[in-house]
Amino acid sequence: MSYSLNGKIVLVTGAASGIGASVVKFLLHENVQRIAMLDVSEEAGKALQNELNSKYNNNKVIFVKCDVADKENLLQAYKVINDEIGYIDLVINNAGILGDSPNSYMTEININLEDALKLRSAKLPYPKN
Ligand SMILES: NC(=O)c1ccc[n+]([C@@H]2O[C@H](COP(=O)([O-])OP(=O)(O)OC[C@H]3O[C@@H](n4cnc5c(N)ncnc54)[C@H](O)[C@@H]3O)[C@@H](O)[C@H]2O)c1
């Protein structure tokens, strides 16, 4: 089954750098309508937003600073996206950290796993059709 990304509205977490930033560029290449980029790194996120909006058009990409491990923060980000865009077709839950110190495991679980559950439970508006 083929799935066209053409015209879709996509939310990408951890979008300011690394794999997330590459995914955002790929999505633009696939002609999505708009992308909401979430990331804790405001400087990198804004820089990428500005770069891509200059290349494509001014409204194509919206960056929202957000720690996806923090539910309140996530809900605030959703409100911004809802006000600006209205709905989301597709969520790419990429934000995460990787470390192997004993103290980092709980933080990793919170960011890498729990944020995915929070994203599912936060009830972003989806398109009606
Ligand atoms: N690169 C690899 O080889 C590899 C291997 C296995 C899994 N992964 C996973 O793939 C994902 C992306 O990896 P990457 O190599 O691009 O990592 P990266 O560190 O280069 O980028 C991760 C991005 O997520 C953001 N981020 C981190 N914590 C966040 C949070 N709480 N809220 C919002 N944004 C947050 C960072 O600011 C950064 O922009 C991660 O989940 C990582 O664990 C990567």
C-alpha cells in the first residue's frame, strides 16, 4: 500500500537537529503542506525554521520550543500548533536521548518512551476525513 505525504501536515519531535532535522528536510522534499517542529533546543530549532522557510515559503515550517517529557509543556505546544495550523495528519515521535550511565536510564525512559505515550494521550486534533 502506498502512502502519499503530499499535502500532509506533520508533527516531528526532536526536529532541530540530527535525524529529526533530516526527516523534516525529507518531508519538505515530499511536498508536505506544513511541518510543526518540536524541540528543547530553541536556538537550533529557530535557525532551522528560518533556513527552511527562506528556502520553501514563510509558513511551511513552524518551530515550537517544547520538552516532550513534560506533559504541560507538550499541551502548551499543542495549543500553539492548534491555533496556528488546526490539525495534524501524522506524528513522527523522534525526540530522544541516548546514554549509558546508570543515572541516565530513568531520564531516557521518560523522554524516549513516556513522551510517546503522552503524545498518544494528549488528543491532538486530527482531520475529520
Ligand atoms: N543516531 C543513532 O544512531 C540512533 C540509534 C538508535 C536510536 N536513535 C534515536 O533516534 C532519535 C534521534 O537520534 P539522533 O541521533 O538524531 O539524536 P540527536 O541527539 O542528534 O537529536 C535529538 C534531538 O532531540 C532533541 N531532544 C532531546 N530531548 C528532547 C526533549 N525532551 N524534548 C524535545 N526535544 C528533545 C534534541 O535537542 C535534538 O535536537 C533519538 O530518539 C535517538 O535515541 C538514534
